[in-house]
Amino acid sequence: MPEPPSQRPVVAAFDVDGTLTTQDCVVPFLRRAAGRRLPAALARHPLALVGALARRDRDRLKELACRSLAGRDAAALDRLGATFAGDFVSPRLRPDTTARLRRHRELGHTVILASASLEAYLVPLGRALEVDGVVCTQLERDADGLLTGRLAGANCRGPEKARRVRAWLAGAGLAGAELWAYGDSPSDAELLAVADHPVRVDGVRVPPDPG
């Protein structure tokens, strides 16, 4: 006899860059938000930059790049992020993985974005996709609503992404949920490892129905 369907709630966690989109979005956003301040911020820390490049340390590179946003009004950056989500990210959504996301929603599953992308544009993208939550990299804001140029917590990739998803699930009362996880790169490996249904989408066309 076939096994009865699971009675556990179902959650689907989607990486964004390369999974839901056809390309990276962080660098284009930083270029738009910081302009000439981006290369200038990197040039102010040549030893740290060279070391991060040599180690391929993406966390450190992002920390250095985000220093270009120090002093920016956080609310203004959020407005820029909403525009960026609409005119840059949305046209670059992959049809197959976006269809899978919508199918999870149609099935009544909880859907979240889990990405190292930045909150300023990922939150409005999440609203457009009608997801239930967003787990992502955040920028630190001071008491006056200005960006400090530092990350608020760790970059949301690798082990940190898996930890943050588990924390989100616990906070939502879904710690025992059946987890689908979608990712395309080695930085998604830890999240895929904790999922009941890991789906690696790099170079693979994803059918619309989870099976």
C-alpha cells in the first residue's frame, strides 16, 4: 500500500541569485546605490581587498563593498531597493523556478526567500512574489536612520543561511516542518543538507510540480 501523505506542514526555501534569477543582483545594486563611492570604498582598504580576493572570501568582500553605503539614509535606500526589485530583479526571474515557487504557494505551503542578497531589494521582491518571509543579509542602521556601512550580523550564506532558516522556522512555529530547499551554488550546500527535499538548480530546468 502507498504511504499516507505526511501530516507535517511544508515549507519551501528559495535562494535568489542564480536560483530564482538568472544572474547575481548584489553587485548591480551596490553599483546603483553607491556609484563612484563603491570603487573608492574598496580602494581605501587595499590590503584587505587583496587578501579577500586571494582567499575568494565573499563575506569579507561584501563587508568592504557595503562600506560605500556609510552615511546613506536607510529609508532612501529602501526606496531605491523597491525600484531595483521591480526594474532589475523581476525581469531576470527564471521562469521555471518562479513557477515552482508559485506552485508551492498554490499547494498551501509556506514559502520563504533565503539569500545573501540585501534586504533593501529582497523584501520588496518577496512582497511581489507573495512569500511568507525573507531571510537575507541586512545592513546596520544607526539611531538616526543612517547606514553605518557595516552588516547587521553575518552575511546570509553558507552555514549562516542554514542557521537563519532554522531560526525563522522556529520563530514561526514550523521547526518540525517538511523542508524543500532550492539553491544553485556551493554557498547553498548547508541549507540543502538540512532539507528533506534538496533541489540543486544549477544548469537544471525545474518542472513546475514538486514531486
